[in-house]
Amino acid sequence: MPVAASAIYFLNLRGDVLINRLYRDDVGGNMVDAFRTHIMQTKELGTCPVRQIGGCSFFYMRISNVYIVIVVSSNANVACAFKFVVEAVSLFKSYFGGTFDEDAIRNNFVLIYELLDEILDFGYPQNLSPEILKLYITQEGVRSPFSSKPVDRPVPNATLQVTGAVGWRREGLVYKKNEVFLDIVESVNLLMSSKGSVLRCDVTGKILMKCFLSGMPDLKLGLNDKIGLEKESQIKSRPTKSGKTIELDDVTFHQCVNLTRFNSEKTVSFVPPDGEFELMKYRITEGVNLPFRVLPTIKELGRTRMEVNVKVKSVFGAKMFALGVVVKIPVPKQTAKVNFQVTSGRAKYNPSIDCLVWKIRKFPGQTEPTLSAEVELISTITEKKSWTRPPIQMEFQVPMFTASGLRVRFLKVWEKSGYNTVEWVRYITKAGSYEVRC
Amino acid sequence: MAPPAQSQKSASPSQPSGKGEVSDVKMQLRQLAGSRSPGTDDAKRELFKKVISYMTIGIDVSSVFSEMVMCSATSDIVLKKMCYLYVGNYAKYNPDLALLTINFLQRDCKDEDPMIRGLALRSLCSLRVANLVEYLVGPLGTGLKDGNSYVRMVAAIGVLKLYHISASTCMDADFPAMLKHLMLNDKDAQVVANCLTSLQEIWGLEASTSEEAARERETLLSKPVIYYFLNRIKEFSEWAQCIVLDLVAKYVPSDSNEIFDVMNLLEDRLQHANGAVVLATIKMFLQLTLSMTDVHQQVYERIKAPLLTLVSSGSPEQSYAVLSHLHLLVMRAPFIFSSDYKHFYCQYNEPFYVKKLKLEMLTAVANESNTYDIVTELCEYAANVDIPMARESIRAVGKIALQQYDVNAIVDRLLQFLEMEKEHVTAETLVLVKDLLRKYPQWSHDCIAVVGNISSKNVQEPKAKAALIWMLGEYAQDMQDAPYILESLIENWDEEHSAEVRLHLLTAIMKCFLRRPPETQKALGAALAAGLADFHQDVHDRALFYYRLLKYNVTVAERVVDPPKQAVSVFADTQSSEIKDRIFDEFNSLSVVYQKPSYMFTDKEHRGPFEFSEELGNLSIDTELADNVVPAQRVEANDKDLLLSTSEKEDNHGASNNSSAYNAPSYDGSRMVAASQAQQDLVSLDQPPPADVPASLAIDDLLGLGLPVAPSPAPSPPALKLNAKAVLDPNSFQQKWRQLPLAASQEISMNPQGVSCIVKSSGSSSAYARSFHPLHCFRWSSPELQVLFLRTKRGRAFYLSCGLYFNRLCPNLVCLRDQSWKKMIE
């Protein structure tokens, strides 16, 4: 049995109920009290997202300042339940214009109840696709797609789409200018030892797409991945062009992608939903280009002084630059005073997170700015225990750079009417968890 | 019209009671009910919103029911929805008023707008009032045949709702058959999916009582139906695909070709963006190939990449759910992730629950080639500021050491932990060093050298202290200071709050005495004296036992307390393979997260720590039957065999059967070796023990049953021999216990003092004793042994405590709590 949620609750951080929807009678009405007393008000909060209380299991997630709690009484599918919550939240976000927090819920609670009615029936997930739901549940209030007045009928056969086969796209879309925007967003995860060797490194990427295309277009996307290229050269019996190819460890696609064709021909072909969506996700562990190298030296000079030297090297092309670079260098709790010298950007000591925060707004490629700091510590009686150093963490964004080396080779659009399209591609690499031990 | 009690309760104190506001709204609604002026709908909307928001925060607004219904005559669909929501919430508590709503709902079910028809039907089915079901049948029947798929979709689930309100009405109206027809013929995928969901649930519940339903449930798994779903799988929404894949996982294909066909067809689902679909596919692949070992291995290879993606993408909660599954898989096939161990390195900012699972994964995937890297990484975490994380990491290092043959490097690392001089690190490490020494006695020399340097003052945690004391006793001859450290600990006997530590102290000083008598004699005397005066029953009894043993014969004492030991080759697995298989069968569900099969947390009788049904609680024993003597040789047999044989013998030995179930010693893990050997020695002593048996009499007195306390020599017991290796895990015990016929029962009420005495002696907290309310107890005895059961209630949970007393041995009361069936016989 997949989810069969017996109830769903939205609570704020104080435990006040924002939304409370009971689907099945197999749990009591006071489940929210149970959650409050057994999870929220104890140290258990946040220690485990699945908890059993009595005969019921509670799944909860915190999203901004709201807890979403699902109560089940059966042996439910946990992964499905969490995925459902994530999807539901993104649905609400698309309704509220991108925010999901306590205020948004309070302002839209009627709408949320309406949506909850549609996305879950008797605890079983139904349709969660925003494109379809927006056809008949709107922010202004409900518009019935079936209403008898012809003026109110933007889509004649919306019912079919409410439940139908091409659930993600409605017919009859018209745009003056047919445009497609592709965003390749990668996040690099790195864990480097203090000796400079890479312990763990991978890239998770996603291709986001914004489609403003008329009619029912068929799209085909070509990437520079190894398997796809090999397959292509086999079919066209022409040798692969030299150039960098990459190996994708694993790929997942939006439900619009024809998976059978991907498996047989290794091409990504699809009928896209209208508007913004996540086309695919991929993961790469081999051949990752790290955009930054961090070389820290931290010396403890006696009991009250520390010397911190950090050099950050940008190893991407000299013409490119990174934005919003933040380097967080942890220091002991009893730090009293820090004197900085930086060759670029600004640095300050942030006592609330016990870190030296070094910010560089614009960071060109092939440069290596340094930070050197003298840290004075308050000597305490109890500090006999040596300080354990948390890792240095980095945040950054490098536009037009992909850590994996992934490139879009082509994006072809076919439509019956044969209109011309404009395609836009952007690349960006962000820091996932970029940690260097020191 | 009583207001629903729960809604009042859930109003948090910070919120207004809302009485004034509710009556205010009621007035305004009344004014609007009749009005037809323009703008009424907007005013109504505001009021309805208010009502719903009161309802949400838990204010009881059931009093405006009739006004809400009066205002529901509107064409505004938002108003309708709010009204439906309200009605659905309160109809259950106001069945009379709910009747009012039937009318307008039925009318809406015939509306020309399919949206309204669907909404009305959904609300109608959500009223949950048993005496209104007759009004449901008609609209549901038309709903299932509606021309619009939205209505059919709602109706399909509506049938399931009706079934939960009144199963008989649903079956009588022959709805399941209609659903089945719809499921196999409707062109709308969501309708089909909803039909399937409903049918699975209805037939699943009916199957236990009706053969037909059981047969129908089987047909869902028949080849044509499965193929029908598989052919349409791409039409279904992602959630519906999960349901279908789950169904397919239960299908048994006729031959291997069919298996390959199904897998080829569904392989692309592993690329689906929805992790739930991917997991469902993985489950199906694993289940289908169970019988084909080599393909099963290939499946592991194939699912590796998608699983690793699922771990690293999505929220921590999702990672947690997936990691639980990975952990299950890695237990079955440790090789699959052994080269991908780096994926399980923890990130600094991850929540603890994810890190903990990752540590478990690292422990599980460790093998000859990657141990060095993994242990190096774990040592980084051990230095972590986060104490629980550091502890878990050290435990993980220890677990790896116990798994591997080449422990040289790991032991060095562990010993380095001891030099870090952090209390929690030292404590955790000591416990591990103790376990390591039990498995690898050859390391004792290195370890003892380091452990000897630890000041016992720096070790405060009971578990660590007990471990240190155990090592002091065990390696007394190698540690110069052992007797003196023990002596200083004994001097502080009164300050030692943990009974476990005191018990270990007694045993350690005994061992020390047997090896270095002159240095220890004084300390031993002090320890025994302190032990005899101890208020804790177990400590007292152990001291008394040692005292008598020494008095009787020192050689025998040595054989009991300090026999030559064998290294433990494998530590007992906590879960039986049967249970692991069951969990695997329930892949992709809560069972995997909880690491126990679903019946343990969904069935009523398993839920909570030994929850008892009322009938069992009122046991009444026929005392005469209970006096039947259990033949001694019965006890000798292996308990498992015995349990099997009891069912055959039940006719002859009606009364004595139950007893056999309790002879299942499973030892306190930390003392496994010592206990089992001690016990063997003990029980097979040829000579009869000293004649006075104060222990058993003390128990009678404790029970407060008013038995005469006059000392009477106990009958010389026949040679009693227990199977030292018998182990019965809690679940099979429970299963067997339920299989046994109720042979004899007795209900005796006891005076509370007696009970609390027992409870104290059992080592439970006094809070536990104080919370005894309703109580059932039964005792059953024979010359050799007594069985005592206590049933207690605390809060909503029932506790069953079971005590087993051998009259010649010291008593020991054992609590069955949290399903841990622990028993020690001293």
C-alpha cells in the first residue's frame, strides 16, 4: 500500500495548527497533540523524521518555518510519502509565487484545503501536476473548466487532462515568440583531507527548462555524454568527433521524457510541459573539474594565539569568474580578536557561527588570493581539551562553467506548424557541500 | 448534540476559546442565509473562511452547522468546497444534522457540471455517518457510470470510503464487481488506478472472511490482469505507477523468459525522476529475481547507480528513507557498495539521523580492501565536536574491528582514542576494547598496557565503568594494580549508583581473588559484605551466591566464576534471518525504516511492549492442574523441539505445557560467555546444594501470598540440566506463545506491597512500581520451579512480566519490556 495518509497537518514552529486535514478514520482526531507532546516538545525533534507513537507512524519534514506531518496507521511507503510532501510543497510554491512559509499558508489556507482535497483522496495521492491543477483551481478562486458558459472555457477538454495520458501539457497553447531556455545547474560536492587529497567528490546536476512553445512540440536534446555519442556514431556510421566526452553515472528524467527511446537510442526526446520544469538530473563521480583549490595552514601558537593562512586558487579559465564566493574558516569558540590581511575581498569574524567569513564578490579565474589572520584567544581554565577543527566550507557560483564538463550539443524542436524557435542555454556551477579539512 | 470532545482538547491554550466569535459568525450567517442581494457570496466567503480557520485551530464550530447548511445553496464553487469541508468534518458528530446536508449533496451529484458532481460525491462519501449509507449507494452507482472521468475517479475511491463505513452495504450493492469492470475497461488511467487501490484494500480486508474475496485478490495477480497494467503503465501518473509496480512485485511469473520480459519492459522506470517510482521498480526487480541467484546479483549491480542518486538528491528525509533501504540491501549483499564507500562519507552539515545511517553503511560495506580508508575517515568523526556523532563513529570502528581478521591497525587506532582524554571517547572505547578482547584475546597484552593507564576516576558512565572493571578482573594477573584499583572502587561502593557496575565489581573481585588471593582477600571480604547489605536484589543475591560458593568449595567456585574461556567467534545476531527475510519482503515500506516486520507495529497484539488482549488478561488457572509436576527430562530438551512437541502432547499434558515455553535462556549480551559456562557448571553439579533455601522462601514472602514462612527443607531436586545454547528471540517466542493452547490459568490478586517488592527486586525503577494500577498475576509452581506472571498496565501499554524461579537457585525476576525477552538464571 503506497501512502494512504490518514491525516496531514501543517504546524508552525510553535506547534499551532495551520492546516489540518483528516482523510481516514483509522487514527484519532488528536494526533496533532501526540505529535506536539511526543516529538515537538521533546529533544526528539529533528533526530529522526519517522517516528512511531502508539499504532501510528508520523512522517515529518520541516520546510522553512513550517512542519508538515503525515500520519499513517498502516505499513506505508516512506519514500513515497516524503516524495509526496516535497512535490506538494513545490505545487504550493507554484501557486504562492515561489514562497512557502507560515504567512503564505495563513493567507491561502482555503486554497490549500482545496488543493489537499484534489491531491489526496482518502489518503491516496492523486494528480499533483501544477499545470493541470491550475486549470481548475486558481488563485482567484475556483474556475470550473466544465462550466456551461463558453467564455469561461479556456480549455475545452480539460477533464481528459485532469486525468489523461499527456497529463503534463494541455493542447492549444499559442505563443508569438517560441522560446526555450535551458539552465544547466551543477552542484559540486567535495570533501578534501587536510593533506590535500580528495576523499570524496561528485557532481549532481540538473537541467532546468523553461518552455514557451506553441502547440504540441517534440523536442530532442543532445549532450556530450559518452554513451549517447557512441550510439550516435554507430547509427550514422561516422567516427565520433574529438572533444571532451563525459560519463554520466546515473540519469533520471522528468516524466515527459520517452524512457524507452532513451534506453534504446540514448536520445532524450520529449513533449515538454508548458513553462518551467526540471527535465533531467544526473550524477557524475569521474573526471570532475574542481573550480577551486583551498590550501589552508592553521598554526596554534601557544594557548592564546593562532595563525590562519588560507590560499584559494581558482582553476577555471582566466576569462571566467566566480560570483558570491564565501569561505568560512572555523575558529575556536573562545576567539577574542582577529586581525586580517586579505589580498582580495573582505573578511570578518562572525562569532555566532564561530567562523572567519571571507567574502569575495567577483573572483576571476586563474588567480589565488590569500587570507592571513592572527587569532587571539581568551585563555580559559577548561580548555585543556584540544580544539577539534571543523572543515572549511565554501560557497560559490561559477557561471558558464560546468564541473562535469557537460555541454549541450543541440536542442531540436519539431512541431506540425514548423515554426522557428529560439534556444537559450546557460551553465552554472554552484557549491554543494564543499568542505576542506584543516 | 454533544460537541466533539477532541476538537476542544486540541485547542492550544494560546488560542482563544472562540465562543464569542462563533456565536457572532452564527448570527451573521443567519442573516445571509436568505439574502439574495449581490455581493452576498463575497460576504459568505469571508464568513466561511472564518469558520474554517476556527475549525483548523481547533475551536469547536459545530454549533453553526445548520446555518452553514442553509447558506450552502450557492453556485459559487469555492463556497461549496468550504461548505463540503466543514460538513465532512462535523457530520460524524452530528448525524442528525448531517441528514440535512444529504439533500443538497444529492442534488449537487446531479449537477450538470462534472466538477460539482465529483465534489459533491466526494463529500457525500466523506460524511462517515453509518445510518446515512443508504443515501450513498444510488449516487455512487451513477457516479461509477458517469460520462466524465473526474466523477468516475472520485466514485472509485468513494466505494472504498463506503466500504469503511459499512462493509456489508458496499458488498451487497456489488460495488467491487463494478470496480473490477471499470478497472479493466476504463480508458482513463487515473480511474483505473483508483479502482485498483480500492479493490486491493477491499479484497485485502475481506479475504480473511470470504473465500470469494480471497480468490478475487488472487485474480488481481493473474497474468492477464498484470499484463493489462504493464501495457498501460506509461499512461499512469507517477503515484499510480507506484501502486501498479507494487502489485507487479507480488506477481509470480511462470518462467524465466517472462521474468526477463517484465524486467525489460520496466527497466526504464529506474530513470524516472520520482524516487518513489524508482524504489518501487527496484523492489519489483528484487522480488522477481529472488529465485534466480545470478540474475539477482546482476539486479544488484543495475540498481546501484539509481540508489546512490536517490541518496544524494532530495531532502535529508528522503535520503534517510533511501539509506534505510540501502542498509537492508547491504546486509544481504555486502559486496554491492564496497567500491562506492565514499558515497557514505558524512557531510558536516547533514542531520544526525542521516549521518548515523551512513556510519552503519560504512560499517557494513567495510572489507579487506577499503577498511583502511573507512577507518581513517571514521577516526575523523571520532574527533568531532558533536558527541553522539563521535560515539557512533567509535562504535562503528569497533564493529569493523569485530568483522575483520586484520585488526592490527584498528586496535592501534582504538588505543589512540583512549589517549584523546575526552570522557565520552574514553567511555565508548573502553566498551569496545572489552568486546574486542573477548574476540581476540591475543591482543590483551597491548590493550591492557593502555587500559591500565586509565584512571578509573575519569570513567563515569556505567557501561564504560563496567567494561573497565571486567577487564580489571579478567586480566588481574597482567595488571599490576588491579587488586588495588578494585579495592578503591569497593571502598566507594555506596557512591556507585549503577547496579550493573556493582555486579561487575563483585565478579571482578572474585576473579581477582582466585588469581591473586593474598592481595585481594581483604577487598573481597569488603565487597561481599557490601554486596550482602546492598538494597538491590540481584547484587545481594550474587554476593550471597559467591559467599556460599566460596564457603562450599573454592575449586568449585573457580570453575563457576573463572573457568577457562574460549574466544567468542561470532557475536550473536540480534535478528533472526527469518525476520530479515520478512523485512525484505516488505521492501519499500516502513518495516525497513523500523527494521522490524510490519506485524510488529501494525497488529494490535504486537504493538507496544507486549500488549495483551482482555481475554488473556483474565487468565484463571485451575490450581489443581497446576500442581502437576513437570517431568524433569522435559526441561532438558532443547526448548525449540519441546515447543514443537508440546502441541502434539497437549492432550495428555494439558496443564504443564505452558511452562516449556519459558525455558529459553538468552543471555545478557555482555556476559554471554561467563554466564553460560557458569550456568552449565551450576546446574550440573552432582552434589545436592546446601539444604536451606532461603531464596525461594523469601520469594513466597515477597509475593505477600501469606504462605507460612517456617523454614522447611526443600525437596532434593532431581538433576536439572538446561540447554546452554538455547536462544529464543522475542518474536518467535511470541508466536509460539500464541500457538500454545490455554492450558491452565489462574487469577490471584496480590497485595500491592508484595508486588512492589518484586518490582524493586527486578531492578526496575520505582516509578514503574508506583504506576501499578490494574493488575493480574498468576503463579504456577511445581517442586522444581515456579513461574510467575504479572500483568500490569501503565498508560495505554500493558506490560507482562514473567519470573521464573528455580527453587534451589536464587530468584530472578525478569521483565519483558519493549519486547526484549531477557532472562538470566544465576
